[in-house]
Amino acid sequence: MATSGMSGIRTYDPAAASKPKDTNPNTGTSAADQTQNFLKLLIAQIKNQDPMSPMDASTMTAQMSQLNMVSSMGTMNTSMQAMLAQMQSANFMNQASLIGHSPMVAGSSINYTGSDVMLGANLANPLQGVVATIKDSSGNVVGTADMGNLNSGMANFIFDGKDASGVKMPKGIYRVEISGKNNAGANESPAPYVGSPVVSILKEGSSGEALLKLADGRSIKASEVKQWIN
């Protein structure tokens, strides 16, 4: 492409047609570049208009209005992106206050480190004779907890790390299963929840969303938390 005398408008040049194209993805794509290109085309159009049939003033006004609208939208998009970044930063700072608090998150795996672990059952319906069963990594039952009759909603209980004989169990990975009977006498297994203190806050790469790093090794999003217990 070559440049003509009409205000820098590019024209076709056969001699340059075989030259490599500009691979820069940012060339001519910004709002400022598009504005300049439009103005050049408009000036060229005015200079080369037919004297017997000049450009309609209303058409030019409409084109300028559209140009201003596009430019305004580009500016608005930049402002919205800056605002979103500020909101994500503020949210990240607010999430830092959660360090030390324990969220209840859906899951059945218990990373027992020697301290009491807060557990929960999320009941869709009222249940009778609810029992929580603790199993070791091999699937052996090492303890049970009678939770009695429970209403629908979240019910909490503590796993103290003791087996059925009251002996402290070794540290490791355990599993909790919960079951009970509904009003029709059918068995139901409410979703178990496991609590663990937040030890740090991480920022997810692409989305910038805060991730909560828990003491038991899990990394969760704040949206996954069903309940805060302290």
C-alpha cells in the first residue's frame, strides 16, 4: 500500500502487494486510531465531492455522532475495567479479614491433625435418628456419633478424633458419612460439610477472584462457603 496526496489515505500499490503485512495486532485498533482514520476518510470525501452534488450536511452530522458514540464507548469500557480492578482489589483486602475464621464447605474428607474438627450436615428435610459415621482411609468404621432428630438446614457437630473406645486416633485422612430416616421412614444421606480455619488468601490468576487457603490443605472460593462457624 502507498500513500496518496489525499490527506494520507492509503491506496493500492501493486509493487508493495507482495510485502509482508504488519502483524502488530494493535495497529489501527484503538479508539484514537479509528477516530483518525475516520477523519481522514471524511476530509478526503469532502475534498473530492461532486460540486454539483455536495455532501448532505445531515449525513456528515450523523457520521460524526456515530464516531463520538464509538469513542465514548471505548472510554467507558476503559473506565469500567479500571473500576472492576479496584473492586477486585477492595474485595481481596476484605477477604483478608477472614484469616483465622473457619468456613463450612461441602465435603466428606477429614484431614485430622490432632485437633477437634467442626463437621456439619445439610439436611433438605427433617430427619430422625441421624447418625454420623467416621471411617479411616481403608473404609473401616472407627467411630459414630448419634445426632438424634434434626430439622432441615445445617446441623453442626464436632469430631474429637476419638474412636468408639475413647482412644485418640492417629493423625491422617478420615471420611464422614451421615444418614437418617425421613418422615416416610426412608433413608436419606444429607450432604456432609467439613470446617477448617483459613490460613491465607490467594488471588486466582485470570479472574482475580480470592481463593481461601484452608489449614487442611484445601483451596476454595468464597462462593463455596455454606456457613462460617467463628
